[in-house]
Amino acid sequence: MPLSRFTFIVKAPGYAAHQHRAALTSDAFTTQVIGVSDLAAAIEAARQQAEQSTQLIELCGGFTPQEAAELRRHLPPTLPVGVVAYDAQQQAELERLFA
């Protein structure tokens, strides 16, 4: 089955999943973008998306590898979960932004 349902979860201060979300849809593809403020909210949002048959979840670069691993433990093992990553040069710029 080709990919047709994708979820992107963004973690930032002040986001609440029930309020900060958007859906981009076409006849062939649906993307859910969900804002959360912490890992617990991300886990709950990811669980809900899994129940709604999302096929792939990506987490923004604000999630640590440890948080991504914890989130994966709460989802079916067949649901891919990835984290946006940056190369070493861009990592220095990110650290400046998040300082």
C-alpha cells in the first residue's frame, strides 16, 4: 500500500495538540501537523494518529533521541517513527537557536 497518511509532530513551548493542529489533504494524501509542548502530549497525539491509521510519524528536531525512543515504545512496532536530523554544520546553528 503506498504512503497516503502522514503525521508530523512539532514540540514547542505553548503548543497544545487539541488547539495547534492542521490537516493538509488531497484525494491521494493526508498530512496531519500537530503541535505539542512535551513528550507526554506527543505520545498521546501519536497514539491517536496510530488509531486513525497514520502510516508514518516524523518528529521535529526538538525531540531528543531518548524521547523518540520512549514515544516508539507506546506505538505498534510496525509504525515507522523518525526524527528530523541535521548535519554537524547545521547542528551548531540549531544550538544557537535553542540556547
